[in-house]
Amino acid sequence: MLNSYFLSLYFILVYVNNYLKGYDSIVNFFQEEIKKLKKKGLYRTLNVIESAQGPIVKSGGRDFLLFSSNNYLGLANHPELKKAAKEAIDKYGVGTGASRLISGNMALHKELEDEITKFKETEAALLFTSGYMVNVSVISALTDRDDVVIIDKLCHASIVDGCRLSKAKLQIYPHNDINALEKILKRNINKIKKLIVTEGVFSMQGSISSLPEILFLAKKYKALILLDDAHATGILGNKGRGTCEYFDIKDESIIQMGTFSKALGSLGGFIAGSKSIINYLRNKTRSFIYSTALPPAVLATSIKALEIIKNNPELRGELWKKVGCLKNKLKELGYNILNSPSQIIPIIIGDNEKVLKFSKFLYEKGIFIPAIRTPTVSKGTERLRVTIMSNHKEDDLNYLLNVLSDLKRVGLVL
Ligand SMILES: Cc1ncc(COP(=O)(O)O)c(C=O)c1O
């Protein structure tokens, strides 16, 4: 009798204790996690930009030279893009009110899809609300349980998230390692579909994909390629069409993904490829089917951006000239920039705390280059990711180089 009394009391006390402990810890759990992030130098905060995107931006009432934007061609504040957006609002309003398969499909969606089809020299194209939305849902739409998705180790988080949603087996090969890729293809020869995913220009490394070799293997093993051309569209190739133009490749086993949010200065993602694949994706991709269509101002901006890119090759010329000059000078200063062949220039610092201090040093001198830390890049490769815009002035670059030269001198004692 006494025993069962104590036993019940014990259980009640355990219950109350767990209840309180549980409640307490759930309240404090996230606070503790934040403390851990801060301790590791991984806590992230937002800087507010109070002006349009351009070589100089205002933040906290101060002017900063911006060297970390993907607005490579300076189109995000281009007068013709702004005019196109305003005209589209006057004609079509601001919202689309539904997904495209319901009633949100407007003439501008078709026009932009036609333009991107021509630009990418494919049979068809399909729009999405962002590049992230493309990767996160196209991979799972293309693959299933009996398939394999094979990705480069340095692929973007949106590709990794797309793989997480897919039921297919995931295989990862070391960056641009074609032998390793072939071994994986061989091991998975019996899988029904094999999807290889690579970036054209790798977003944090600046390296360019070994697309011709990947295509050779894709043909040999009857695989599809999903090419993420987010950072190559508008940039690589004589006409800025991207990685396929750069390597002079046209092949229906390559599905090109891209975004309007970088060199094109706008917003939204797309897939371009063969008619059958685009028709299939229009029917199967959940982020296309279940999300409201891109609004008119954004569509008109992207259409205008494509026109400007086609008609103004000198924008790319300016960018490459400045990129080449900056890379040479950074090498002379002794910075490790991983021999990047593209417009993305990583300066490897190799430590979370240190890269934060470097970024702060630059910030205090009026230069905006946030620190890139783990998990965005792997441990030991923390970096400053430097990008320039074709409308940066020579003086802007000289100032950056002077400050980076000072940073090199004080770097070890920061
Ligand atoms: C390689 C790569 N793919 C996809 C995306 C996503 O594109 P968006 O910004 O249009 O969502 C990004 C953006 O950072 C990227 O760098």
C-alpha cells in the first residue's frame, strides 16, 4: 500500500519535473543554440542596404563600395529595366493572383519563356519564382526510387536540398573529378535514370565545370545532365549564353537551369531544354504547380535584361577586363584566389573568426564584402568572395586593392 503510494508520488514528481524541464528547455533551446553559433563565430546578422544595388550602396547612413554582389553587369538599377517594370505595372498591375496552371499565366510569362528559349538555344523553357525553386523541385521531379542523382561536391545548397527531396540514391563526387564520376556511373549502371548535376560556374569557388567530359560520360552511360548556370548566364560565352556556349556544346541530354537574379539583375529561375523534358516538368514540378506565378514587373525586367545583354556585349567586355586586372593584382599581393577562371574571386582565409575580422576591417574602411563561413564552404576554406560589376570604376578597384594591401600587412595581427 505504502509502496504504491510512493510509486505514484514518484511518477507524479517525474512527470512535473519533465514537464517543467521540457518547457524550460524548449524556451531556452534556441537561445542556447544561438550562443553556440556565436561561440563558433557562425552567428549571422543582416546588413540593411538603404539605396539601389550598384557599385556604391548606402548602409547605416554610410556609403560603401560593394564588392560582393551577383549583379555582375550592373543591371539591377539600370534605367531601362526600371522603365520596363513601371510600364508593366501600368499595363498588368502588380500581382498574378494564382499559379500559372490556374489563372496566373500572363502574356509576359510566355514572352519571357520564348526569349529564354532563344537565348539558351533550346527547344523550350519554363519559369519558376526563383533559381532555388528550380533546383529544389526539378531534381525530385526528374528522379525516383530506382534512380541515382550524382552531384559535384561543391554544388549549391539548393541542389543539395533538391536531392534531399528526391527518393533517388544520392552520390557525390569530388569537385570536377571526372574519374570519380565515371566510377559512380559504372557502379550505378543498372539504375533506371542517372542524373548528373553540375554548376557551370561554381558559386563559391569560381571554377568552371568540366562540361565536355561530363557530357562524354553522360552519353556513354545514358545519363541526363542538370547544368546549374546561375552564375554563367549572361556572363560566359561570346554572347553571354552561358556554359554551353563557352564550350560550344549543344545537346538535348543537358537541361540548363538558370536564374534572372544575378547577371540579369532581376528575379526568378528557369529551366531550358528539350520540349519533352519541359512539358514533363510543367506537369510534375511541385514548386511550379503549387506556387503563385512571377509578377509582371519582374517578368518585364527580365525580358529587358535579356535584350540589353544581347545588344551590349561591351558590358561583359568591361567586366572581364576589370576581373582580369583585379585577379592579377590580388595574386601580386600574395592572396590565394584558387586560380579562379571566372568572375567570382574567392580570397581564401581559412578560419571563421579570422574571416569575420577581415570582413569587419574592410567594412570599417567602407568596403562591403561579407565573410563566407561554414557550412556555406567547407571548414578551413572560409573566404572573402569578391565580385565586381561592369560599372565599377577604376578608382573603386584601386581603393579596394589599397585596403587589401593594408589588410595583408595587418592581417596576421588582427
Ligand atoms: C549556383 C546557384 N544555384 C542556384 C541559386 C539560387 O538562385 P536564386 O537566387 O535565383 O534563388 C544560387 C543563388 O545563390 C546559386 O548560386
